[in-house]
Amino acid sequence: MLKLYIGNKNYSSWSMRPWVLLTQAGIPFEEVMVRFDSFDADSTFKKTLTALSPTAKVPLLVDGDLAVWDTLAIAEYVAEQYPDKHLWPTERAARATARSICAEMHSGFTALRGNCPMNIEADLADTGALIWRDKPGVRADVQRIVSMWSALLQEHGGPMLFGAFSVADAYFAPVCMRLKAYALPVPAPIAAYIERVGALPGVQAWVAGALTEKDFLDFEEPYRLKP
């Protein structure tokens, strides 16, 4: 059985992506949560992951003797192993676009990611209002996301970005969590898509796990002084 190493569900946006993908697609796997005690070389987190992966990061997918790190590599590996799940869109042009937007998420949106770290259990509307006022890079990132999602939802008719659930929706699920937690302003059709993503059983299961952790990590929340 596949084994997926993840970090804290409340904070680990990269872990959320393959976990939601596997869960929503009904692909069996064993979850191994490695707590974010710190990211220092002598931390339990780093020691655990260093023994398994050259990057010592999560997520990490282990299949027998094979370790697959990086979210895009994990998504591609799983899609190859389970072609019947149609994790990428079946039409070639749509599949290329889906890969493009996932790669864009992978390397871009640094202002949103840096200023609005994922925190599922928190209500960060007040923080989000200040970020929206003071951080033009965040406004630009959200504008690009709104433009991207709007075009895809219109072209493919919803309910997900490419019609049916795909890697792309799993990839942007943490973005939905950010936009909602920080109450960043988006048009009604985008807010509706965020709600549909939040209603996916795979996403609901991740959120439920995040809410049960009760594990406040101050180094993950520089914008908040207490839980």
C-alpha cells in the first residue's frame, strides 16, 4: 500500500494536496503524520524525513522501495499508477492547461503564500483585511487566481475547474483554505467554487483532521500571538 508522509494538517498546504487527491479519488494509502516540531537539522521532523528523502520535506510518497517527493511528482506518479481514476483531464489541451496551472501554483503566488500561510482552524479576517490593504502583491496574486478560475469554470462548466475533480482542484484546495480563512475578497462565482471545494469529502476529511489537532505552533503563526 502507498504510504504518504505529511505534516500538520492545520498548516501544511503542500501535504494537503496529495492527501486530498488520494482521498477524493478513493486510492488507498497509509497516512504518516510527522509533526512540525521545528525545521532545524536536529529536530525530530528533519531526522525522520532525512532517513527517507533527500529533501527531508513533506509530502513524501513511499511505494515499496520507491520514494517520490515533491507534490507534482507525486501527482504524476499516482496518475500513472491509477489511470482509471482520470486524475488529469482526459482531453489533451485541457490536460496541458491543468498541468500548466499546477506548475504555476508550484512556483508562483509567492506573495499570497508568504503573507497568508495556511491555517485552517483560525478566523483571520482582521489580519486578511490589513494584508489586503497593505500588500499589493497579494492583491495581484488573488486577481490572477480569480482570472484563472473564472476562465476555467466558464470554459468547462464546473463544478470543478475542469468539470470533474482533477489534480488541479486538489492543488488549489489550500488556496481555497487561505482565501476563506483570511476573508480575501473574491467575486461570487469564485466564492461558490471555494464552497464546492470545501464540500468535497476529501477536503472535509482533511479539515476535520486539522480541527482535531489543537497543536498551536508559534513559528507557523508569526501574525498571531496566541491560539
